[in-house]
Amino acid sequence: MKVQLSADTQAMLDSLQKSVRETLERKRRLGQYAIIGKNGK
């Protein structure tokens, strides 16, 4: 079931995802590690 988001909410989510993607890519290029939790763990 897909939830329909408002345009503003979708724009915020897209911006957040882009920021995270860019930050993780920068850390990868610098040889730094990132700790990623899944399902609250």
C-alpha cells in the first residue's frame, strides 16, 4: 500500500534523501565509515 504524500512533504523527503545520498557518497570517497541502523537497531 503506497501512501499519497502532499507536494510539500514529497519535496522535503526528496531533499532529505538527496542530502543523505550525497553525504554517504562523500564519506565513501574520503574512506570514512558510516554506521547505518536498520529497523531501530
